[in-house]
Amino acid sequence: MYNKVQTDMNFTGREKQVEEFWKDENIFDKSVEERDGNEIYMFYDGPPTANGKPHIGHVLTRAIKDMIPRYRTMKGYQVPRKAGWDTHGLPVELEVEKAIGINGKDQIEAYGIEPFIKKCRESVWKYKGMWEDFSGTVGFWADMDHPYITYEDDYIESEWWALSEIWKRKLLYKGFKVVPYCPRCGTPLSSHEVAQGYKTLKERTAIVRFQVKGEDAYFLAWTTTPWTLLSNVALCVNPEETYVKVKAVDGNVYYLAKALADRVLSKLKTKESESAYEVLEEMAGKALEFKEYEPLYPCTREAADKRKNEKAFFVVCDTYVTMTDGTGIVHIAPAFGEDDARVGRKYNIAFVQMVDEKGRMKEETPFAGMRAKPSEKELQEGEKSADPAVLKDLEEKNLLFDAPKVEHDYPHCWRCSTPLLYFARESWFVKVTAVKDELVENNKKINWVPKSIGEGRFGDWLENIQDWGISRNRYWGTPLNIWECQGCGHQLSVGSRKELAERSGDQTALTVELHRPYIDRFVIRCPECGKEMRRVPEVIDCWFDSGAMPFAQLHYPFENQELFHKEFPASFISEAVDQTRGWFYSLHAEATLLFHSPAFKNVIVMGLVQDENGQKMSKSKGNAVDPFDALKTYGADAIRWYFYTNSAPWLPSRFSGKAVQEGERKFLGTLWNTYAFYVLYANIDDFDVDRHTLNKDTLSVMDRWILSRMNSMIRMTDAALNDYKIPEAGKTLAKFVDDLSNWYVRRCRERFWAKGMEQDKINAYITLYTCLLNVCKCAAPMVPFITEAIYQNLVRKENA
């Protein structure tokens, strides 16, 4: 006899029973251990931070990341999958600052680095239990009892080895460059971090009159960042474009690009004047080169005069100047722009930086203490923005020609939302530009789903790659393993605990915690001059941590070398589309640098989860869906099924409770009712499938048809999942379940109601049983709870 089946749709209650069954019987562990010796299908799990709560998007990522490994396990592969925790970096530090009531680096150092680090270590586990419960509820199978943790010393030591290898290839260097910089966090960010934090702003820009030296005329130059005008040392034109000298109806003479003159000067036109200006002269941009002008501010001249052997306040040429907007003349401040810095080096222009590392205008400026680019929070706290003050000052001096509002995308810190500055400073870089061709070639070896992401978004990123700004002027992170001589400046990279112990002569290096401030106490004798070498103060980008997980989780190369090479590269990974410039990139870059290989063979890129109206979810909008509430209301299988079948995984998913329930009714409900029908009548007839055999010669047309449909369903579902075509697999399963219920069962009911146990009735029972069993197997990777419940009751064998 089968266990009686309740026909209600209380799937959430049954899911908890299945979850407990898996846990009590160690089913996940057995699914891996029993395939020991089989071909490995390796899955890498991108590590979340455990000091943040799961959101509804994590149900989607967990659903996809669980489903493919389940499918491959059922195909006979051994599929190891270790969970991980991303535990370093700004996300953790900012949470701790908030918790202990401090703000910024000065207050951290006053509080003490050591107690701050201890708080960070504690903070990372704030929501660990919540994540584990969440993963269990979703049905996400991974080894959560032995996770990799990025703050552990073995993990850090593996990263030190990696950085040391990169150093040996002369691909890790210190440079003075313009970098994306967060003044609130006091640290540079990498280009892939910047890519995650753009916001659309509508701001006043400035078209400024620069007085031509020795001539009653002005250059008209445009900038979107008025605060940088205090650091202006040159003006740039395109040498290949045509420029004009015009007499405008306002009585002034201006130089600007011919192609933009009408657009810029049209505001001057009056009813009395036919034209806003008269062209006095045309010239190539090249003809303006080295023409001098008067600086806007005395403080800028004073700063430039201190830079011996460097020049300032003249026109330079470069083809990066475009004719799409502005005036065709760009103001140059080498301290605050990559192109500015490049042109500045070309012309040996004076370096002037009128903003300090806290993002405030310096004391020598008329706007001392004002924020160059304040955040909304800082403005609410009473901080003053330099931009409006600069614009007002220029207007009073009659140097502001116009201040048009422009809507543009501006980078913000991905963790604290402060507007970033492009800021010249010393930082450490990994020279990924040196391996660009290899990165591009390795990308071609990856099966991207969809291909357009690999060829487009990710491929384009690689084509335009910049050196990886890897250092962070922070505290809680993997310490950058470079020691620098206080005397001669000699540098070396320490690749292991053992090497540090040998070089320092201090055996505590073999056991010390590999974090600040403990690691900063080790002194090495310089092999060049004999003076002290101390570790540089920086820690590294936490994205390097997560990108190191393929080898660092195994403490490679200090342990598990054979295992690593057996499992690397991963057969499959999957994350949301925002990781193309995050984890996908750090994995790919590190694997290429260290192993000349891609880090993964197949990747499914997922779209972001939106609300039912297609809007981005946020707490402030009130449209965020609590994943725990959703799972409690609808159940994991229903939500998983919705995500698999609603749209292609890489497209944005609109989360709709009604749509989830509709999918539950049509697929899960139909499957469950069909199963309940079978159990009800099999129990009435005391039917045991093991005591009967199918007579193929006497099969009805309906039996033959549904068994044929079943075989097609198996073949098509297998092919779709093998090719990572998830919606296609779902549609195949849904169509078969519909056919099984609404065609086969509906038209064969009288056969089950017939008296006795004739062969035709036996054929009907075995056919329906076979179909239920096989559809459960095929659907198990996608909806594991309902299929497990059905399978356990139908098969009723030990270790089923």
C-alpha cells in the first residue's frame, strides 16, 4: 500500500518534511560520496557576504546554481560543490563603523585597528544562520559544513602565493595614476567595482571664459566638474578639427570649435541680430597649440609656479577631444582625469591638485573645506558643495559664459554610495593589460549562456581592459604582501608564511594571524642596503579574494595540488549579470595570470529580479519582496518553477505572486493531482507494481501514445538541460504533465474503475506509474521537493 496522499495544495508543509528527510539521511553528502571515482563535474559557488541578508534575487541564483549540479549528478557525475563566504572588504568595514558609531578612517584609527579588526571578524557571521536556513528552504545543495572562508589564514596564504607569482612576472607594480577614488572610504577602487555603481545625475556644468594672454579674446571651455577648475593648468583642442575666432553679439571675441559654434552661441541671439556671431578667422586646432591664457585663480598659478621644470596655462592638442558636445575645447586638470594626466605627461604640464584625500577643497583655495563631490547624506548633514560656489564666483567675475544642466551617468562607491573622484595618487596595480590577448583567447573557450554576454558585455570589457587597481587603503582585508625598504626603496613580495619566517628571522610568522595589525609587525632586513623593510600599509581588493577561490579554498599550492588540477577549471558557474565585471572577471583574470586557462567552462548569466511592474526593487520604493515571506507563501518549488519557465534566465525576471501561483496550479498542482489519482486507485485495488508486468502486445493506443510522449519528453528534457536551455526543459515537462493528466488519465479513467485486475487495467496502472516515475526523475533537478515526495512514496525501497 502507498501512503495516503493529501490532495490539498499545501506544498510548503511537505517541502519542510522533504528538507528534514534530506538532512536526516545526509542525502546531499551521499549523492557526492557514492559517485567517488566517476568523472567530476565541478561547480564553483560565488561567495555571498554573511553580514547582509538574502534578497529575492538570491532565490533565482540559488535555483539555477542548484539545478544544473543536480542534473549532472543524476547523469552519473560526481559534483563537488563547496559553499563559501566573502568576508573581507568595505561591505564589512562599513557595517562595523555603523554598529560601533564611528565614521571614516580617522575615527577607525582612533578606535584602534586591532579592536576594529576583531569587530569585523565577528560581524561577518551576523546572518550566517539566516543564509543557511534560506539555502535549505530553497533546496540549494552545497557543503555548508566545510565552507571556504576568505578571511582564513590558509586562504590568505594561497593569495600571497598568487600575488608573489604575479610579482615574479613583473605584473604587480606601484604607480602614480588617476584612479577611481572614494573620499569617504579613503581608498581607490578597481574599474570593475566602478562599473557596479553608476547613478544618473542632473547637474549644472560650466562653459567658462578663459582670457587669452595678450589678446582681447577668450577661449570657451566646457566642463561637467566645475570643482576641478581650481586645478586647471591647460586647455585641449583637437588638432584635426576646425576652430573659429568669432565676434559675438555680447561684444566678446571667442575661440571655439566651428562645428559647435551655433549650438553654444545661439543663446546670445536677439531679435535685432540676424546671427549670434560673426566669424573673424578659421584655423586648424593645431594652429592654437601653445597659445597661452590667464589662469582662473591666483592659487592655481602659485601652485603651478612651485612645480619647477613644468609648464602651465597654454593650449595643448589631442584627438580625444570630440565634437559631440561642449565647445570643442576641454579644460585639463591632470590630477583628476585619465586623459588629462596622459596629455599632461605628453606636454610636461604642471601637476596641481586642489582637493585633498578627504574630498575637500584645500586651504589655499577660496572654497576651503567644501566638498568636491558631496553625497546626499553629507549635504543633509550640512556639508557644502564646491560646484555651486565655484559657479557663483565665476559668474561674479564675468567668467561664466553658461551653466547648462546636463543629465549624465556618474560613478558612485558601490558600497557607501558616495560620488567617486578620479584622483591622482600612488596605488598598486596588476598589469592585466600585458595578458589582454590571452584573456580574450581564454574567453573564447567559455560557453556563455547567452553567448551575447560573452561576446558583448564581457568581451567588450576585456577588449578595453585597464590595469587592475588592486590596493585598498583600508584595514580588514588580505594584506598586500609587499615589503619595502625604508632606506633604498627596494621591494620584495613574500609568498608564504615560511618565506616570511626565513626573511624576518621570526618563527611566529608560521602561526600569526595574517591580518593587520599583526602582520605589520614583521621586519625584514633589506638584501640591497641592510636597512629595515616593512610591509606596505595597503590591503587588497576583496574581488581578488573571491577570484582566488578555485585554488585558495584548497590552500593550493601548499596542499591539495593533485585535487586542484583534477577539479580545475570549473565545469559550471552561474551568477547575476552584474558579476560580469565582478566575480566572473576576477575569476577569469586570476586563472589566466596564474594558470593560463579560463576558470570555468560553462556559465549561465542571470538577469536581475524586478517587481511585477518591471521596476527595480528597493526598500525605499516599498516594492521589495522578502524572500522568506515569498518562500513561506508559495513554497520553493513554485518559485523555482516560475524562475525556470517565466523567461530565459539572462532576461530580467518580473516577480509576480499571481504568476507564481498560476505556474504552481498548472504544473505542480496537475502533477500532484495525477499522482494522487494513481495512489488512490492503486490502494483501492491493492495494486503493487512489483507484482505485475506490462504486456506490450495488449497495450492500448493511449498507452502507446503516452509512453511515446514520455520517451520524447525524457530525450528532449535531457538534451535541453545538457545544453543549459532551462526554459525549453520546463516547457517540455509542462506539456507532458498536461498531456498525462488531461489526455491520458481523463480518457483512461474507466480502465482504473473497472472491476477485477484484467491485463488492460494492469497496463494502465503500470503505464501511469512509469510516466509518473520518469517525469519525477526528469523534473527532479528543477522542482526537487515535490518530486522527492512523490518518488519516495512510489518507489518505497531502502535508499530510494
